[in-house]
Amino acid sequence: MTRTAIVIGSGFGGLATALRLSAMGFDTTVLEKLDGPGGRAYTRKVDGFTFDMGPTVLTVPHFLEELFALERGVHGLFEPDFPPHVRAAERITKGISGGPATSRYVEIIPILPFYRIYFDDGTWFDYDGDPAHTRAQIERISPRDVAGYERFHAKAKAIFDRGFLELGYTHFDTVGSMLAVLPDLVKLDAVRPLFSLAAECLESDKLRAVFSFEPLLVGGNPLSVPGIYAMIHFVEKTWGIHFAKGGTGALVAALVKKLEELGGRIRYGAEVRSIDVIDGRGLPARSRFGRRRVRGVTLASGEHLAADLVVSNADYAHTYGTLIDPRVRLAHHDLRMKLARQSMSVVVIYFGFRDDGRELALQHHNIILGPRYEGLLTDIFDRKILSPDFSQYLHVPTLTDPSLAPPGHHAAYTLIPVPHNTHDRAQIDWSSEGPRLVEKVLSFLETRGYIPDLAKRLVHQSFITPDYFEHTLNSHLGNAFGLEPVLWQSAFFRPHNRSEDLEGLYCVGAGYQPGGGTPSVMMSAKITCRAIHEDWLDG
């Protein structure tokens, strides 16, 4: 008899899990609240522009190749996670960078440089993974830091080898599993704050920012994330930064197509109201192991859908705090969720503007740092206030793919890290502060010369705030990246992919192990499906 599975949410984690479940032989249905797929990676099309609303940075392309190579009955769960042909860095060249299976569905293009990082004085650092170019730029900025970078590079390489290649797919579901690796991580300097690690090696404030900012792309504070996040430097260096032609939305659409080919289904406008834990008499049901078991879900419409197992790709606090009756939550009780620390949020401005023939002094991916680094991070993560200054990530995909805008135009978005919502007297009123911040940021881009005469050339603008994440995406307090990746919310202490409260409930995505970011949520899907295979198919 075919077993049935429901996946709540069609983000990258949900789609990757549904693909693997379908390949494992489950009759799989994905339920999505929005009118299209992607979750945080939803696509907005307006006035002839295509805007990716969320993730735009793609790394580790062989993770995608694994998914597109799946076939019904061939799940590949226990093949080597990092086979020899993908373990060594290869020279990044222009052209298609997706594997043969990926290229049947979507075109993946390498981006160089990976990022242009602008400092407040107008100078910049191009990070492209090229060793000689990286060291030449370090020497130009701070000659004394060349040797310091070698120390940082060696530490990041050791952390990458152990923390990503060897432990990346580890499900820390017991204290013992964590204690077994903790001495190695301490020895590697992987538990101290990343910024502290960078500051020990580098004297220049500019270079300390360059080699510590990347956790912001997964919602982490460089001042407090553990040093294991130095591995991001090597993940990018090893496999490069990539772009899906047509935008991230084209990649999401390709994953949906693959899911349907494998026999999976996706329903839109299907918001889940509750995860059901009942027996035929309407009483809480307990399995023979003493834990209550899921029986399916109920939609906001009132429709009940039965399933043997449920996988939630929804926000952690929404999954346990809203979808599950508190009477059946022992491990994930209200106090635990109240104490959980949420990641930062963002304001994202989507805008289209005319190409007036002048070449833009920008790259595909741009990090524009404000006058403060440590102080701004403290305002966002600790003080939770909206600062007068800001930093931003400016994405201009039409420099690579003009099809995302009408002829003679550019599509862009710029992302500004801000505090998540607080629901107290210090709550930021985004209905008034949002438009003010948008005006300030667009004016900055014009007056600083990043996009000259932007106001005259602007033909479309829209934006989202933390309220969008809270009320549309059901992210607790409007967080944009799930739980904050601090040490005490990592490994065993991060919510587990197999629920401790309910048999038949599994979780996947940024709020669960191993953490946030597109590569991590695809790894999360494999971890989750391995647990499902162990529970349902082994023996």
C-alpha cells in the first residue's frame, strides 16, 4: 500500500523534501498558502518586471543536480554527500554551471565577481574566489593583513573540511551526537564568534567586515554567530556563486515541474490551520511508543486531509505554536518558543528603472556597507532599533539576464537588514517607517552615484517590511531567516528534523537543522528524508 505524505510549504526545503519523498515512493502533496510556489522565494511579476522576492544567491550547484537527477524508486539518500568530483575547487568560468540533469530544467550561470563590497568611503573589494586577486586587494587595503588573511584562510579551510564536508549532513538528535564532535569544533576555533575570529587575524576594519559579513545572508549577526560560519567563505570559494536564468523563480518552477514528473502534487491557496493529532473518537491518539501520532492536517477552509506523515516547512514557532495543540507539545512548549531567539528581518525594495545608456558602476551582487559596522549590527540584533544609517545588499540581475525587465530597463531589489518585530511598546510602526526608509535608501543610491538620476528614471517601486514576513509568510515576529544562528540554537540545540512530540511529524527548513540559507535547507531536506526512511522504509 502506498503511504501518503503532506508537506506544508513550498519553499526550497519543502520542495526538496517533496521531491525526495516522491522518489522514495510516497504519495506526496505540497500545501502552499500563497497563489504560487516558493515561500520566501516567491516571484512577483508587475509592469513587465520580474522580481525574486527572496533568495538570489545560489551556491553548491551539485545539491541541485542531486534533486533534478531523482527518479521514482531511486532516492539517492545514501550516496556520498560530497563525491570526489565535487570535493575539489574548480576554476569558475563563464557559461552554464549546472550539471546534466539540472540543465534539462533550468540554466545555471556562474557570477563573477561573487560580490562587490562597497565601503562607505566609495572604495570597494571584489570577492571572486581567485587567490591571487583576493590577496592583491588585501595588500592594497592593508599590506599588514596579508599574513593575517593566510591565518584566517587556513582556519576557514579546516572548519569547512570538518564542519561542512564531514558534518554538514549530521542530524544532531541526541546529546551524545553533539558531544562527540564538540572537542573538534573547539579545537578548530569554530565556537567563538566569527567576528572575533576575523578580528584576531585582521587589523583593517574594512577587511574584518569583508570576511565576516556573509552570515547576514542567512540571518546571523557576525558579532555572535559561531566561528563555524567561516566555512561560508570556503563554500563560495569552492563552488562559486550562481544565478538561475530567469531568476530564482525559474529555479522554483523547475523544481515544481520535476515534482509533478515524479507524481507529486502541489496545491496553492491551501493554508494549513492545524496539524491533526486525533483518533477516530476525537481523543488525543498515542502510538505504541507512547508518543502521539499525526493523522493529517486541516486547512483554513475546514477541509481535512489525511496522511501517514506530515513534514512542516513552515516557520518553527508557527509550526509548534500555531498549528499544534499545546496539550500535545512537551518538548516544544510555549516557554521554549518564547525564549527562542529569532533572526533579524529585512525591508526589501523592488524597483524598475530606465536604462539611459550610461554603464552602471555596479555588479550583479553588491554589498553596500554604511559608516558603522559593529554599531549597526548591535542596533539591529540587540537594541532592536531602526538606525539612521543602514547597510544594504543591492541585486541587479538584469546585468546578467535582461529578460527580467522590459526592453531598455533594469530590474533591481535592495535588501536592508532591520530588527524583527517585538510586539511591545518599542514596536516599529512599519506603516510609517517603511515608506520613509524606502525614500531614504533610493535617495542614497542616487546621490552617492550608484544609480545616477534614479528618481527621474524610476518606473516601478514596491517594498515589503517585517510585517510581510509575519502576516503573509507566518514567520514569528516577522523574522526573515528562521531562528537566529547563535551557538545555543545550533546543532543539538536547534529544533530537530524528527519531532520529539509527535510521531509522524517531521520538519525541514531554515528553522531546523542544519540552519538557514538555500544550501542548508536543501541539506535539511536530505537529513529529514533520511529520518523518514529510517522510520518508514528500513527493515
